[in-house]
Amino acid sequence: MQTTKHAEIDSAIAQVATGLTQLRSLMQDPSDLSFELLHPHFEHLERALGNKSAIDAAFAFIAERDDAGRRVGSSKAKDYLTTRLGLTDAEAAARLRNGRNLFAPTPDPEPAPPADPDADEAARAQAEEEARRRADRERREEEKRRKKLFEEEPIPERILNLIENELRSLSKYAIPGPSELRNQALEQAKRRSFDSLREWLRKAIRKANKHALNPAGEPDPHAATRKRRFSISRQDADGGVHISGYLDASAAAILASAFAPAKNKGSADLSAEDDTRTYAQRMADQLTAALSSYLSATQKNSDGLGSFFVATTLEELEAMGGDTRFATSTGIELTPLDLLRLGGARHDFFCAVDDKGFPLELGRTKRTASLWQKLALAASELVCTHPECHRPWQDCDVHHLQAWSHGGATDLKNLTLLCRRHHVDNNDYRDGRNGMGHAERDPDTGRVGYRAAHTSGLSPTVEVNDHPAAEQAPARRLTDPPSPPPSPPGRGLTGACSLPQPRARLPYTG
């Protein structure tokens, strides 16, 4: 229902949009413009744009509260923000976090956790009282912070995001707590640069963590464990990735022990005199060796989990050069040299595909797809089939297009790859209920895509995944070959070569 307030918001947004469009037009030719005349106005503009962080947070909160994800066939508001507003995942997550911090109801103080049962009554009472005081202090600070953000000079979004990102390192029982530190950081932000604020906040968090006491009045023994994390970046232009993380003491001790051989030059195959690797390079090689040893020892009962495979075509193998990059189930592309460095595998799987489809069918005899079927799906799809998704094979579930619970068979023509995010949001009833679409095979192309749901019913078309990662699937490259033109008839083979051992070799073609 359109209210006066909604109409006023519409009008304000229209004025802002018109003004920005006009300003862009006026700035197209800066040759006759003076900095001295303009800089006070642009400083004013920058300060005014600081209001947008609170506006964005408010809209993100409304989107999450009102289940905006349904607008794009998802159960998550973040997907609405990324799809309709064009935000990155990180930007959407930050806005949602700021929205909760600013507009979600201020929580009541949590009940005091049980104190140490072995402590005397006075100690237990003291611990419970301290927990109550800390919770009350956090609530007061949170209310003060929210009031300050709307009554004082606006805080730029980059500052709010910086504070929230750094507060992830704060211990659960730190003193002061997150709300109190947020307020202190906002005060510091008025007189510090971005980098200076970050350094100040890190020092403040380290100090607060030193004073962290659990309900028993002791340092929190699990603080480091709760902070553990590990991440792998996307490939850079050279094909490599960056890794980063944080480990608790026990994991750090294991890692240090595993890396110990890297302190000395040389290896089983290389004398110390001939070893020209730097210490950092030896550390990297030791990490690869340790992971290879682990996978070799654990994969016997993994049903392929932890394996990787190369997906390619016969034409690609024949035209292979030193700079050829093969798509893999991990989302990491490997060159022939990379594969040679990994050594020879003890087991290979080869899957051939022609225009008649995959000859692998289980009917209703088994609900879960076999390893062979998963490999066949890799050759045909390689990544999640939802439009614009690039999650690789190893991060995907095998999904029944017609749900198993609705009579669907475990046959390749009824199977596809969906990452966990899009699998959860798939409507198995295929009727558009709750604004949710579903995975479906396009009757014209035979490719699996997504049929969206609209207010007027299901979309008349199936939207397929045209992301560059999806185009790496061998079957896709044979169907839509780049230049040079397609190979002569009889060369329609695609391969998914699975390498259960971490020391892989180049795929063979039978």
C-alpha cells in the first residue's frame, strides 16, 4: 500500500537520480572547470553521500525482513541484492550486516551462562553478576551507537565495513564487547584516516581479547578455535592462487611439524647442492607433498571424494600445447606441465559422449547417482547449471530434475549439477509456488537451465548458464565450438578423466 512516506521516498530518489545524471553530463568536459571553484561543493557532495550507507543498510534490512529473495527465486535476501542491485556477494553481505546492526531490535541481555560448578557460591555469584553487567553495558552501548549514527555526521560505508570486518577477531567474552568497541571506533573515525583507524582498532581488539574471561572467570580456552578459517582465492593471470587463514595452536603445531622438512635444502629426488629453491618455495612444495600423502592415504573409501579430474575433448588433446589449460572438477585450470608435475595416477576413468547421450541409467533402483554418472555430468556440465553460477563439480550436488520423491528416476537425462545454494532454492513441485523456479532441461537444446517463476506464472523459456566456466564443459565446447570450425563427423567425443590419486597424469583417450 502506497503511503505518504513511500511517495516522499520515491520523490527524493527521483531528485537524486536526476541530479546525478545532470552532474555527470556537466562533468563530461572538465577542460574549462576550476578546482578552486569546485572543491567545496564536491567535499559537500562526499559528505552527503555518506548518508547512503545508512540508507543502504535500511533497505537491506527491509529486504531481509520482507523476504526479498523470493523476487529472484531464492530464499536469501542477499541474492536479491546481487541480482537486482548488481552488488558483489561481499557488498551484499556487508549491507545486510549493517542493516541488522542498525535496525534489528536491540536484543535483551543474554542469560548468564552457568558458572563453574566447582567454584564456591561467592565466585559463582560474582561471575554471574559480571556477565549481567557486561550484557547490560553492551545493550546501552548499542542503543547509543544507533542514535549517534542518525544524529551526527554520516559515517561512510567503507568505515562501517572496516569496523565490522575487524570485529570478527574479537573474542566472545572480550571486555569491552563489540558494541562498546564499535562506539569507540566511530569516535576515532572522526579524527583518524582509514589506515590509522584500522591500526587503532586492531590494537584495541588485542587488548580486549587479553581481558576476555569465560563465565568461570578464566581466559577463554576456545577463543582461537572459534576464529579458525581458511580460504583459497580464484586463479590469477598466471594460474596460481593465494591462500590465507588462521589456525588455533593445535593445528599450527601440526602444520609446523609437516613443514619441518622444508627447513633443509634437498629432497628424496634432489641433492642439497642442486636445490636452488628458496625457503618459501620449499615450504610450498612441502604443503603439496603433505596434501598428496593425505589424499593417497584416505581416498580408498572416499567414493571419489577428494579426487579431481580433467574434463577435455579429443580435439583439445590433439591440439594441446604448453599453454593449454584443462578445466578440472576443482575449478582450477591445469596446464600439461601442471599435470606432469603431479605425477602418474594409479586409476583413470574415461567417459565418452556422443550425440546419442550417456548410456548410463539406473532407473528407480537407486536414489543417489553413481561415481560414473557424476563423471558423465562433469563431461556435459562441469559446473552448476544455474545461470551465471561458476561453482565447480566438486562443490555441487547431483539434483533430480523430476524429484525422486515425485517419481523421478536416477538416469542421466533426469540429473544435473546444482551447487548447494541453488539446490536449496529449487522448487521440486515445479509450479512456481513461493516465487521459486526450478532446474529444467530445455526441450530445444537439451541443456539444463533454470525456469524462473514470475507473478504471472512460470517463465516461457529456460535460461541456461552462459558463464565462461560453464563453457569449459567438453560437451559444450563440442556443441558450440570456437574457431577453427568443428571437426569432421565421428570426432564427437568428450572426456571426463577422473584422477582419484593426487599424483595425476595426463588423461588418455582409450
